[in-house]
Amino acid sequence: MIPMRANRLLAVTVLSVLGMTGAVACDPEEGGGDDVAASAGASAPTAAKSPAGAPNGLEKLTVPEILTKSREVGSKLTSVKFTVAYESDGAKLSGTASSAASGDCAGEFTQDGKGKIEVRRVGGKLFLKPDTDFLNAFLPAKAATLKGKWLTDSSADGGRFGPMCDLGLSMQKAIGVKQDGTPDERGTKGGTKELDGVKVVTVDLGESGGTPEVASFSLEGKPYLLSVDGGAEASLSFADFDKAVKVTAPPADQTVSGDGLLDG
């Protein structure tokens, strides 16, 4: 089976979102939209600071043991904040979101320098608020009508941005796991270093001879996965482990149906 490498999980999730924006860029009322702008390499997010704690001895363990211990604590998280940067074939997406195991989520994402979209998910319902630049780039014919509005998405899978909300907790649970759910014990243990003031041990999860995919695990307190650096293509960092995520639905008079607009 193909291993569930961190970048693979990230790519599948982000490409789902890029599929949405690629679709709405071709607004039927306009007959087309702007091409996706090319951009420079993805910028690595600032490393997240782990909760303080006593040394956990993770650096003394083997790669399979490191991945297992981190996955065990990651699977018990009630919430996490993540920052993502991704680029592939000229398409770029970046942003930050906080998500809870309950499904509630709040964040903001930027696509190709063409505006931002605010995301909220509360009680299983997804709300998206594109800014003016985003609307002008991807929904020019509807920009005036939708300005300042929240778009709702009633699709069963939570819409295109639903998976983005789940990315942080999904990565914490999937690190070192194949697509079939069995452990993936490959990886090369690196040294220890400080990441944003936190001592970490690194593991290169990349394929042999391929692009390094370096995961950093906290050596202080619980052995959380703090970041994954996939070079120019993708990177992730994590923070605010188990901190409450408070999300409120926007007022009803500020929402409109986004069904059809959000189809990929």
C-alpha cells in the first residue's frame, strides 16, 4: 500500500480546495475567469510552541516508537491550531485554522494572492466568507451581490473547505500510518534542535532519494507533532493543543446559499 505520507495527506486535502476555486473561477455568467497565478515556493509556517513540560525522552526511541507515541497523544487531542502553506504546479494555498474534535472550526485561507476566505464550521454547518479580492478573482459576476455575505454549504461532505478544517487533527492522527491504517515504520531519525524555543527531535519521512519531509516532535511534555516541513511544496505547523475552540454561526441575515457555487 502507498504510505500515508504527511505531504500526501496534505496534498489530497488542499487539492480538494483548489478544485473548488478552479471551478468557481469559470463563472458561467462571465464565461471564464483568471488563470491561477504562478507563485514562488511555499513559505514554511512559523513553528508552533508546544505546551511546556518535563523532558519526555523521545530522542532515545526508534522511529517507529517515536511515530507511535506521537500518534497516540495526537489521537486524543480535543483541538489543535494549524498553519499550512502548500504549492503545486503554480497553485498556492496558505492559511491558519483552529479545529475541535467536535467538528467546530474557525480559520482563514488565502489562494494565490487573490484574496482571502474566512471559514467557520459550527454544529456541522459550514460557512464561508470570501473577501472582495477573492470574489473579484473567482466570482466576478456575483461579487457585488455576495460582498460581505457568508456562503452556506449544505453538502454532505462539508464542502470543499470542510476537509481543510479537519487537516490539523487528521495529520496528528495519521502521522506514520499507511492508507490501509497499518503502521508505516519508515523514516530516518535526525538530531535534536530547538524549534521556536522548544526542544524537538526530527524524523525524515521522505522517500529514499526524494525530497526530505522532516517532521519535528516535541521533547518537552507530551510528544506532539509540532511541524512537518516538505520544502517548497508543503509545510505545516501546530499550536494550541487542547485549547478550547469557540465558534459562532454568523447572523442569518448575513448568510446566503453557496450551493452550486462551491461545487468542484
